[in-house]
Amino acid sequence: MAKIDLDALSIEELASLRDQATEKLYEKVAARQAELEAELLKLSQYARPVKKLPTAAPIAKVRKSDEADTPKEQVAKAA
């Protein structure tokens, strides 16, 4: 790759170079993503079916020590 003297370039030339580099990066990322998706599709034929677990929220268990800490409701006695 040829070396570029960045100090010798004008602002417009530097901006153009940046745009070209960004565009090339996007192209390479898109190509690599397509490769990975194709490989994933190929590998997915060997995958075992995944069992879906119920999505219900877990129930919090009350510990006996927590029960002792909570104050009991006091019933007012009729006089």
C-alpha cells in the first residue's frame, strides 16, 4: 500500500479520504456479516431443537427468619 503524506493534503482531500475509508469499511463489514450469516445458517442444520422454558417470574420464598422479623398485626381489644 502506498504511503500518503497526510500533512500535504488539504482539508477537502482529507475529508474525501475519510469518506472513502468509511465507505470501504462499511463494505467490508457487510461482506463479513454475510459470510458469518451463511456459516451460521449452515451450522444451524446440526443444532438440536431448544426446549422453551416457561417465562413466568420466579416466586419468592419467605424464609422463617423473615417471618419472625415482620411485625404481626395487633387486633385492638374491645373494652
